[in-house]
Amino acid sequence: MKDSLIYLDNNATTACAPEAWTAMSLYMAGTYGNASSLHYAGRVAHKAVEEAREKLAALLSVQKHELFFNSGATEGNNWIFLSILKSQPEKKRIVISSIEHKAVLLSAGDLANFGYEIVELPVTADGVLDLAAAAAQITPATLLVSVQYANNETGVIQPIAELVEMAHRQGALFHCDAVQGLGKSILDLSSLAVDSACFSAHKIHGPKGVGALFLRHGARSWPLKYPFQGGGQEHEIRPGTLNVAGIVGFGAAAELLHKHLPERLSYMTQLQQFLEEQLESNIPGCIIHGKNAPRIPNTTYVSVPNIPADMLLANLPLFAISEGSACNNGAIGMSYVLKAMSVSPDIAETSIRISTSFLNTRAELRGFMQSLCSVISHFAREEKDDSRS
Ligand code: PLP
């Protein structure tokens, strides 16, 4: 990475913690056994995997046997819907929010081709799921409700506890894509009664391509069929040779987070307040999406009036920020999240997402604000010149 680049795109991914890659390097070089092998090298790898599982379980306040390592949240979300497809249960109604990540929207959408009814719940103008609509749509015919913990674009936290209660009252399962909640709020799965949830290590300063699926009470309690087949690893939930080094890195990142979460949360909250005060006092007419809703403390999705986001980003080459979701970059059209919040296209197309981590500083945000303000002045001057000529 260029030394001069200021990284403000932590909802896309985070810097891998030195403690994580140091721990991983051991299992990539000398200690390379397969965690399923019965010989010494295998037993060492197996022990390392189980230690990582313990660290993640402690962070999430769950039992070790409720966690299954995989490649990340995309796989975890797909697993849930593939599991339904493979089981063909009697109930065919699935309720999701309209602002889910594509890993949920598209895998739920696929089920529509197999006779399932997919209901997408609306959100308010602040990006919070409409609970009245949820109450009307979650019926006794509902098999599964799937709602994300926090939105990757706006950072808005969803009313998961209320939704879980509604789902369970009607006999439905509840799945939560919790990838953007971990490390950005107190996510205690012992009190949040979701049936399943998924996570990615790279969002919490761990390595990419490794994650975990949480199934309450463990593999045997999952009422549907498992979608994958292979060597039986992870109690058949995720067969395939384990990514030992990645899992060790995930464990190290989880341990660090567990130790430092309260201070990281309060630090990111201060950064967010500082940034948003600066934006509102320096940029007349700017709109912070979801400002009045509960939000994770690292995300600010802001519309800068009159300057298309792609132009803004092209003029801020020293800052890693994004136009909404990284996973949608390159896609044509406005953000479906902002569309669901009834944001007009001209406001949506001028919106950029700044997502910090505990590694960012106030000085970096000050530098960002200075550059942003000078780009805005430059565009204003150009517009003035154009209107004169
Ligand atoms: N769900 C949400 C809400 C996300 O923000 C992301 C990634 O940004 C994912 C799922 C997918 O995560 P991964 O790419 O690590 O599989």
C-alpha cells in the first residue's frame, strides 16, 4: 500500500493485525499439517484450530461447538439458502429485508425459482427495517427470516431482537448476516436469540477468505439438511481441508477484539462525531444517510451536493473511500440501499461512504476534510466559470 494513502474503507476490508499475520506465518511455513490428520503434525494443526474457535466463541459469547469455520459471510449466507433448497421443507415463505447484501438477496432470490415465496421488507427513510411491515409479513407460513445486523453502506443497525421475537412467535428460523456488526458494536449472541449468523475475519483485522457460521446449539440442532458433501470436516457443516493459518489469524484477531472492544468503540464514536461535525459545518446541504437511526460508530455515508461521487473520488486519489458498497463497485445504477430509503437519484449519485477503524486518527480525518473542501471549491469555481462563458 502507498504510504501516503489514507485508508477510510474499513467496511470493505480492514488491515490485517500484525499479531494475526505473525500467528498465521507459523502455520504457513513450519507447522503445515492437515487438521484432520491423526499424526503429530495434524494434531498440532487441530489444536491451533480449536484454540482459535475458543477465542471466537469468547468474543461472541457462544459455545465452541456452535461455530463452524468457512470462507466468510458470502459462503455463510449462501449456506443457509442452499440448506433450504436441499431440504425442500413444507413451509415456503422466506422474509428478508430489501437492503440485504447481495449474498442474501441473490441466494434468496434463487429460491423463488424453486417455488419459494420471497418477501422483501421495506425500510424507513432512515434505513431502519419497518417493524409494522415485518409484523404483517412474518406469518405462520414463514420458514426463515433473514436480516442483517448492520448495513454495509449506511451503518444503520437493525432491530434484530424485535425481529427475532416476531420470527420465533410464528415458528420461523432467524438468520443474521452479522458481518458488519462484529467489532463495531457489542454483539452478544448469548442474548441475541438468532438461530444462525455469519462473519468474515477480514472485517475485524483478520485475514481474507476465512470466516465462521454460527448455528445455535451446534450442527445437530440445525433442522434442515447440510448443503455440502466431502470429508466431513466441521461436523459436516463445512467439509473440506481447513484453512489452518487463516483460522489461526481469525482467532488472533478475535482475541484482540475481545480485549479491546470497548475502547475501540468509544474511539471510533469520537472519530465519527468529529467527522460528521466537520462535514455538517463545512459542507452546506450535505446529507448523512441514516443520521437519526442507531448506527455502527465507524460509518458515515454522506451526499456532497452537486458533485457525482465518481468525480469526487477521482479527485481524492490519496484517500481510500468508496461509493457505497465495495461489492457493488463497477455495477451500473444507483445504490439499491439508498433507493429502498427513498433517496432521490441525484442525492444517491453524490454519496460517498467513509468507514474508519481504530487505526485511523483525527489528523487523517482533518486531512480528508481539507482535501474534500478544496475539491468542492474547485468544482464550484468551474461551475461559476461555465455559467459565465
Ligand atoms: N454481508 C455484508 C453485510 C457485507 O458487508 C459483506 C462484505 O462486505 C458480506 C456479507 C460478504 O463478506 P465476504 O466478502 O467476506 O464474504
